[in-house]
Amino acid sequence: MAAGAADKVSVLLPTYNERENLPLVVWLLVRSFETSGYSFEIIVIDDGSPDGTQEVAEQLVKIYGSDKILLRPRAKKLGLGTAYIHGMKHATGNFIVIMDADLSHHPKFIAEFIRKQKEGNFDIVSGTRYKGNGGVYGWDLKRKLISRGANFITQVLLRPGASDLTGSFRLYRKEVLQKLMEKCVSKGYVFQMEMIVRARQLGYTIGEVPISFVDRVYGESKLGGNEIVSFLKGLLTLFATT
């Protein structure tokens, strides 16, 4: 079924030390959904942030209402994949949007994701930085080279049928995301890549929407040397098993 007026979108927002970014991304999400007219809920999954992110989220629940903002925290940092599983347990929408809470992903693109889903009745709509007028803003050359290189190697080895494998701004049918989560075994940054590879294996359809990715304004990037090593290990594992 394509997205329509009777549909509801659940946005999963995993957070860790995002107290400055969270109020703005929530405000942008609420404004975007109110403009487009789609029913929505925003599920904040905070992994025990020491900077007070959870307290900020509690205030947002009071401002926007517990029907729109659901705070579903966890005691400590447990990883992105398990955060989505945790959030999905509380999601009542039939479409799920996953995105970063650090303002890298602008909520205005969600309406375009929904339009694309309706257009092709896709199982997944993925934001892409590497197609059409998509792009990356605010990264230095090193970060751009790492991202482009990772995407290129992934395309060569896995031939996934999507142009942006490491992006984390997507819309899924809820049942499709649930099925993919059962299949995926990766953690960290490899997780997003495995989701698309498994989707191809299972025959799910993928639409793409060009997006502008903007580097975070507040806080520190969570990409470091360990994540790059983990990514390469995960990529080789996927190459050997898919």
C-alpha cells in the first residue's frame, strides 16, 4: 500500500549527547509534518546521555504532548541497531523514518520521501548524497574522501542497487524494517549498509531521493578510527556472506 492520508509516520531518533540539537530537530519535524498534513509521532531513544539530553526530551514531551513525542530511554549506549529495535516496539505508525538527531538530516525531505513512496509504492525510500542534486556540506576533504571511498568500495564489492549505502536517512514500511532487523547482524556504521544489502537479497524495492547532508552544528562527530576499522571488517564480512 502506498503512503496516504490514513497513514502514520513514526520517526525514530536515537540520541547520545544531543541536548543542543534535539529541540531544533524536533521543532523542524513538527513543523514539517504539520505543513504536509501527515499523522506522526517522534520516538526519542536516548542512550543514557550524560549531557542532559533526556531532561531536554522530557521538556519537549510537555511542550508538544505525549502523543507526539515519546521518550523511550535506555540506561547506556547500546548501539544504533538495537536502538531502532527498541524504538520500533513503541512505534504505532505503518511507516518508519530513521534519521540522525544532530541536524545533519533536514526534516523537509521526509515529505519528498513519502511522495516518492507513493509514486513507486516502494518498500524503502533512501536519502542519497550521491545522486541528482544531493550533496554534503561542512565536511573537510578527509571526511569526504572517507565517505566517497567507503561508498565506492561497497558498490564494487556488493552491487547493492542503491547509490548511498552508508547514509542513515530513510523511510521504511514498518513490516519491512522489522524483517530486515531480524536479518541484520552488524553494528555501528556497517548496520545501515547491511540493511540495504539484505533488502536487495529479500527482493524489497528501493526508491531514492537526493538529500543535502549538513555536518553537525553542535557536539562532536562520533566517527573515529575505530568506526572506520569496524566498517571495513563489516564490509568484508558482508562480501563473504552475501
